[in-house]
Amino acid sequence: MPSRYSRLPEYPLDLKILEESLPTSPGVYLFKDKAEHVLYVGKAKDIRKRVLSYLIRTQELSHRIRLLLRSAQGLDIVVTNNENEAFILERNLIKKYMPKFNIVLRDDKQYPLLRIDPKEPYPTIGVVRRMKNDQALYFGPYSSANAMREALRVIHKVFPIRKCKGPLKPRSRPCVNFQMKRCLGPCQEGLVDAQTYNALLRQVVAFLQGKVKGLLEELRQEMHKASEALEFEKAALLRDRIKAIQRVVEPQSVTSSGLEDKDVLGISLGEGHTHVVVMGLRGGLLQNVTSHRLTGSSTLEEGLEAFVKQYYPNLGPLAPGKIVLPTKISEVQEIEEWLRHICRKPISLKEARDSSEKRLVKMAMNNAKRLMEEWENKKEQVLLELQKHLHLRRYPKRIECVDISNLFGSQAVGAVVCFVDGRPSKSNYRSFIIKEVKGIDDYSMMREVVLRRIGHGDLPDLLLLDGGKGHLNAVAALIQDLNLPDPPELASIAKGGTDPNWEKEEDKIYILGRKDPVRFSPSHPVLHFLMSIRDEAHRRAIQLHRKRALKEIRESSLAHIPHLGPKRIQLLLSHFGSVEAIRDSSPEELAKLPGISLKLGQTITQFLRQQKN
């Protein structure tokens, strides 16, 4: 936790205690369950006022927040210097903990950008995922690598700039792109001067910025000048370039009444997830349409607020100056001010006002609804494909996946995740501490976890194992020995290795009665679905293993220091975050906490440093 934030001890969810002890400062609050898992992260201008609103006006809360309060057992808060810091910290903590009651943008990532550095001689277009403060020009972001490659394909087809990457290297003869008239050939001296090439590059920049009308007018004037000067070959090239640009932009019938850059948002709610569509208009023309999925059911207002706060900070200065919303969201002025600070430009959040914007919002909402319907149908289709390819006897309505995590056999744990109708069913997740197996024995650990899971009853249709053929055979022998009346079907998923028969190191799916893995193409939806289930089990197993390892470290160090009880240990860990941070702090820093004297601080640091040595 950054040192400028003040992290305070955990509070019980007692209305009287919270009224008396919570600060009125801006900051972030974290609801936790009895196992200390973070359930929800929120931001507040006034922590006391916001937290108390959950406990006083319970009937006005959404169903999701009421479920949160039933599960929550305690509250942790972090005080910040101002509201902007609270926005940033809230976003970072949501990314870190992925709380189950927050609405989380699933594809929150750095999107690909196109980069042109005008300082280079004969610049080319590069692809990056992060902007730098290097005075280069950045364009995008693009919703996917495919969308970015399509944009590059169009540019290189229309504008003959060089394709070679990196600094320009002189050649004895130009490449094939020059012969095809796809490049002006700056690699060979004398073919094109810097002034002509940079003029072409300015046209590329105008095209990427959406300034198509001005660009076409400029090209027409150049074509007429070339024609009048009897430079017919040059005029023909310019004519072809104009036609190519028109072919790209003329199908674009979606326009805005104004020429400002803006995004128009649409949203659709589903069971456990939300789809948001972003229609990006630049210079009055629709430049791109992207879709995004968030986990967590919500109201339209909550979904839009979560999306805006998680998506637009990634864009920085490339964010548009206006975001058109289909409905109001709370704290508009505060979010606008925060985005201005993060993106280094003013950004307004407005509902649609004129008929043009209302028409675009309706289009975005219809697209979001269509994507939601496709998503719902896609899950069923993937499960049918899964049944077909793995030769399952029955439809895999309920799938569970088992993963083991340990460090050379120590602190071994097993995790079981459950998917029903293709979606996570977190209430059916299970965690197991390995009790019977000692040392490194993955097969026996897997057998133990599966045996104990079977003891809970309500077995899945398909039991997926994170491992190879050996794990599958070990569990299959166990299932056979148990002689269950209706056993689950088995499959395993292993990380791709260096098998020369496989072109890529994609993951392999093994089933019983088959020597070789079931082959899927790298982009096959069934493979991606099984990988997502395996990744969820792996994430949970790693999380459980780390928690157990951390608990062992705490118990083996802090608990052995004289005069340091559980409450003081919790206070130290809540404030400093880790045993290592406590060890590296001075006794004077430790003594600033209530209940820690300077003498006790000296004892703590001396003990931990001796233990390290």
C-alpha cells in the first residue's frame, strides 16, 4: 500500500461503533467476509457517510448489495488525501482483488495502439500497448489485435509508406513493396525525398484522426495540379488513392450532427454479467464499435459507472472529449474531474440530447442487447460441442475442475471450482487442505481431493482435472474402486509441451480410452472454455496456497514475539501489509501505532531481523 495512504484497522459491522469511529475523510472501504476475503471495494468522498448509508437505508439498496451485506463480517478502510487518490486506489484494489460483489471489467487490459514518431527520418507505423511521453503520435485504441491489423492493412494498401520495422536501413535495391507500388522506396537513396514522404505521412495521420473530408479535398487538389502539369502517372496514383479512401469511408452511413470526438455507450444486463458497447465517433463519423463484458449483475447506472471508471483511464489522452450515456450515473462531476486529471484533458459525461445522439444511443443499446443474446446462446452451443468432442454420455450441465498447489510438497492444498450452464457457480466452490499425503506426490494429492469432494455428494456431470494423462488414470482408478452408481465423466487438461507432433504448445485435453489428446485448433471455443475453467481452478488453488503459506509465516514469526498478541499482530499487518514491511520499518515507525511502545517496537524489529539472518 502506498505510504501516503493511511490504512486503519478492521471495523465490525456495528452501526454504533461505525458512527463513533469512522472518519469523514475521502478514501476507500473494503467489505470482508469471516475468512478475510475482500467482497467489495468502494470509494467515498466521506467514508462515514457512505458506509452508514449501507446500514441505514437497506431497503433502498439493490439486490446485489443486500447480498453483500449478508455475507460481510467486517470492514477495512484506507484514508486518502483527496477524492482523486480515492478513485485511483479504488480502481487498483478492484484489479488486485477482483471482488465478487464488484462489477469488474473482464477485458480490462492495455489495448493495442498505432504509433508514429515524426522525429524519425522516414517514419513508419509501429504497434504498442502503452503510451509514453515521447512526443510520438498515438492512434487507437483498437478493440483487438485483429481490428488493429485490419487498420494497418487498409493504410498500407492506400498509402505507400514503408512497412519495414525499426530504423530505416539503406538497401542496394528496394523491396518487392516498391515494385508493387506499395512503398515509395526510402531505403534506396534518390527514390523519394524526405519532404515528399512526410507529406504522405501527414495524409496518413489525417486518415487515422478521421479527418477524411479535408484529406480527400487535399488529394483532389493535388490530382488536378498534377494533371495540369501533365504528370498523368502521378495524377492517376492520386485518383486511385482517392477512390480507395472513398471505398473505406463511403459505406459509413452512421454520422453525428457535430464534428466533435465522442463515444456513445449502450448497455445490456444479463444473469451475472453485463455487456457494454462503445461506438466511437471521430470527426462526426463512426470509426469503430467495440464490445466489453463485465461480471456481476447490476442496475444500468451501476454498470455504466463501473465501466467508465475502469475503461477510460486506460486510454489516457486518447479518450474522447465527450461520452454520451444512455442514462444518468451518480457522481458525474467527481468522475469528470478525476478523468480530467488522469487523461490530462477535459471529458464530459452527458445523456443524449439531440435526435442524432438519441439515434446513436438506441443503436448502441440494440447492439448491446444483441451481444447479450449471442453470449447466452453461445454458452449452450459450446457445451453441446464439448459433449460431442469429448464423447460424453450426457450433456455437461455441471462441470467441476480440480487443481493442486504446493511448494515441494509443503502447504499442499486442493481447489475445486464449479461451472453450471457454462457460468461460474461460486457457491459450489470447495477448498481442501491436503492431510493424508506427505511429500511430492501429485497423483495421490489429486486422488485425496477427489475422494473428499465425492464425499460432499451432488456430483458433476464432468470432472475436469488440471494435469496430464497420469492424473486422469489415477483418478479413474479411484472412481472405479468406489463403484459409484452414477460416477462423473472424466477429462484432464495439460499445458502444452514440446511434442513435435503439435505445431504450437497449445493445451492438451485427455479422455479415457484414448491414447492421444483430443485435438482442437488454438482458437476453438471448446478449448478456450476448458482453459478458462482450468485457469479459474488454478487461480483459486494458488490463492489458497499463498494464504496458507502466509499464515504459516505469520504464525512462525510474529506469534513468537513476547507481549505481541493477536490484536497487535492484526494491527501491524493491516498497517504495514506484510511481515517483511514490518521487519524493514524502524522501531520509531512501529511505535506510532496505538498499543506499540518504542521498547516493543525495538523487540519486534530485533526479533524479525535476527530471524532473517
